[in-house]
Amino acid sequence: MHELAGKKKIRYASLSGERVLVKAIPALAFIFQSAKTHYVLNSLQLQGAKPLSTDTSL
């Protein structure tokens, strides 16, 4: 009986974990997209006449 309760708890934890992932994926995608956009804009500025910043580390 005790083992069954443990299994139920693990199952519930994995379900809630999946739910968190489902909610986190769009946020991660958005962060990645904005980071990519930021990187592209920086690259364009570096190729342009005057770069915005001298910091090249990303």
C-alpha cells in the first residue's frame, strides 16, 4: 500500500512537471527569438558605419 502511494506521488510530480514545461516552452521560445533578433541587430550595427557598443562578447 505504501509503495502505491509513492508511485502515485511520482506520477503526479511528472504530470505537474510536464505542465510546467508546456508553460515554459513558449517563454523560452520567445526569449530565444528576442535574443536572436538582438544578435542580428548587433551584427548589422557592427557592419554599419558606427557600432553601438565596443563590447563584442555575447
